[in-house]
Amino acid sequence: MKITYAGHSTVRLQGTKIIFIDPFFAGNPQAPHGPEKVTKADIIVVTHDHGDHIGDALPICKFTGATLVSQFEIAKEAESVGVKAEGMNIGGAIDVQGVKIAFTEALHSSATGHPMGAVVTMDGKTIYHCGDTGLFTDMKLIGELFKPDLAFVPIGGRFTMDIPQAVRAVEFIGAPIVIPIHYNTWPIIVADPHEFAKKVGKKARVVVLKPAESFEL
Ligand code: NI
Ligand code: MN
């Protein structure tokens, strides 16, 4: 699975299918390009409907024909504007085009429905995108249940975990590879990903990606 970071919480997963999680391009100062450059996508996963997460999900779904997978209420709203959507909630996984998608708890807020983290399994590899969240001990349970090969963990503080909390999250989740997200987009969420990597130490391999950089999982 090829993972490409677009800054903030936006990640692209490429394997059998092309998946975006929280596609935030327009208005994202870290994004390497605008949403119009996203010409191919099969599935768009949205963790919650804050603008920096639902972002360009609906227009991208419209011009690529991708299926939106999100919280039930967000999916209903998307369907009402002509987007193909799979609504679900925190709990068991569903199969979308051969990709397994489940949502987890996230300690945060959302204008519509409930904020969530996402677990995506494609081509035998599982990733856990924490979404926007504070630290919670059930991350340990999420780690045990889904055994993620890689976790995307927010480190920017203020709206999500900061570095010390994210280090605890890495211990709880137990994924061997971790990519920090949701930092340095704006001055209010400044964090040094290399300080995070140092503090994680041997607990996991921390891969720091600059926007537009990729990692092969
Ligand atoms: Ni948020
Ligand atoms: Mn956010």
C-alpha cells in the first residue's frame, strides 16, 4: 500500500483501490495542490464534519464518482446532494469495493453526528487513522481488536492530542509504524514531529512525511 501525505490529516492510500481519508485541499496551507488535481479516487473516508476533515470530500466524490464512507448523518447529507455514500457508525466493519472499513471512538466534537477514528484494511494491511481526538485508554482496545500495521496520530495539541499524549497513544495502539498528522498547518497547532519521534523512541517506527511525500507500507 502506497501512502501519500497531503498535509494536516489528509492521506491517500493506494493499493487495489485509491482511498482518501479526510481530503482537505482547498484552504489547506500545507496541501501540495488543490482538489481539482484529484482526478482518481474510489473511496473517500471522512472522520467528522469539521471543515479541515470533510474538506473537499463532496466535490471529489462528485467528479471522481468515489463513494463517501462516513458517519450516518454525514452520509445522509451527502446523498441529498447526489453523492454515493455509505453511512455507518462506530462498531463493526463494512466492505466497500473489497476494502474493510470500521469506525472507532474519537474524543472530539462534530457539527453533524459523532466524531470518529477510521480503520481501513486493504490488500491485507490495516491502518488506523485516529481522526481528531484527545487521548483515551480504549486506544489499547482498538489496537488489540484491529492490530493496525500503521497508525496516523494527531500531535498538534489544542484540538487533539499534543506530543506527550500522542506518545501515550502510540503505546496504547501498539502499531509498529506511526505517522504524525494534524500539526503545523496553522500557528495554533505547532508541533515538532521529530521531537515526537524522539519521545516515541523504540516503541514504534515514526515516519515523518512532508506534504506530497509517500511511504510504502
Ligand atoms: Ni475536528
Ligand atoms: Mn481538525
